[in-house]
Amino acid sequence: METLVRFTPSLHYRSRSNPGDPDSFSKSRKFQECQEESAKLTYAFADKAVASVANLSTEEQVDHHEHMEKLPAIVGTLMWIAGRTRPDISWAVTRIVMSTKTEDPELVEDESRTLVKHILQYLQSTLSFSLVIKPIAREFRNQLWIAGDASLSASGGKSHEGAVMYHGVARVVQDQKNECRNLVDWRSSRQGLVALSSCEAELMASVSAYTHAQPLLLSLGERVQKPVEVLLSTDNSAALILVQQGEKASYRTKHISIRGLYLHYLVEQKALRVDFVSGNAQPADALTKGLSGGTMPKVREMLRLISVE
């Protein structure tokens, strides 16, 4: 039995009727009510928001300042949606939030207005897509797959990183649909430090992804009542080598060795496994940069966003 989630923070609920059953909430009446109500709000929001922002370029019809007063509310709603069940817009929404730190107010308004219009038009054209949650086989319920990725800043600034967490089969499967596991958490953000190379950016992203998954690991361990098997994947071979070598890594990487040693220690303690995943099968790549329209169908499949029409 599949569970279709439309802009609903269902993954953050825990069932009180049977805490030991990971699928109990998806079968509850409250979940169905949340799903139906959220679907109604989704269609209403998308229609009104697209109509409102579509007029932002028509200065003759509505006052410019009135448009800018509506923009923060729309951006806040998009942030809520991106953080719940639409990971495919996470990078774009983060880009809007980051653009507000630009010193030129006019540039902020123009860029944010254009990005918001594009995001809303994309959501309107993909309203039929839902985050699909399937029951996980009992032997795989204690497994978690974490994928971290980063896009090195070409301008020399801070790079952008993304992370995704899947509950289910914890091994790299060259099946881009990821049908053997469920996407349960994700994040897209700018890194706190300036990376000097793509290897450093990817290593920072991997450590950040594992750190972000700690609450999920604790919660999953309590529910399944057994140790959680964790696989951390990266598409950067140099970063993977640093983690595997530990203290034997080259002296030229000493400035980032502490991050590699942190993951290396976890690998030695059998608390974590690390593996390489090709760029074509890296789901976190969609949370680090803008992608062309031709790649979005594949991205949605990897992120478990399926059309119900």
C-alpha cells in the first residue's frame, strides 16, 4: 500500500497508537485528514500565488510596493513547502533567501521576483506530483542511506551543499527511482566556510549530512529496537579516499584532515560505511545547483516524487 503525501509534514509525526510500527501513522485517520486538507490548500495556494506573482512584471496594473509586501509571505510559504514534501525546489528557494543578503536592494527585488515566478510556475505545472512513501520490508527497517553533495563556488565564495536521507536498503543501487527506500529528510544550504577545492567542499558536505542525520538515527533506533546500519555516499573519489585513509592521508590535506578523521573513526567503529556513488545516481546533486528542464524527470524519480495522474 502506497502513501501519497502532498505538502504535508507527515514525516515529522509519530504515531501514538503503536509506536513500534513505522507504518502505523500512514494508516491512521489523522494522516488521511491531513493529506486531504493539505491537498486542498496546495491547489488553492498555487493558483493564487501564480496569479499574484505573474502581475509583478506589470507595473501599470498594481503598485510596485504592494507587490514587494506580498513577496516575503510567498517566499515563506515556499520555504515551508520545500522543507516538507518538495525537495526538488529546495535549492531555488534557498537561492532566494541567500539573495536577500545582497547589498543592492534593487538587485534583490528583481532577482527574487524572477525566481519566485519561475518556482510558482514550476509548482503549478507539477501539482500532480507527490512524495511517495512505501512500507519497508522488516529486514531493511534498521537501514539508512545518506548522500551528501556540494557544488564548488566558481566565484570563490562559499559553496552550496545538499543532503538527502533515505530509510530502507542502505546500499548504492544503480536504480535512479530508489523504489526500495523512502526519502525521509533533506536539506539544502550554503556552507559555513570557503572551500579551497571540490574535494574539501564534498568532504564538508558529507560531514554535514551525517551530522544532520543524527536525530533521525536516534529516532529510528528507538523504533526498530536494534542498531541502525548507516551508509554515507559521495560522488567525489578524493574525499572518499581521505575518509578511508584517515591519518595516512597526504600532508597537503592537513587543513581538512579533522573532518576526514571524524568519519574515518566512525568507519573503524563499525558505526558507518562509506561508498562511492556516480554523479548520475547522486540524488543530493539536485539540492546543490540549478538543473536543466530535461533532467528534472530523472531528479523527481530519484527524490521519490511520482505523478498520481
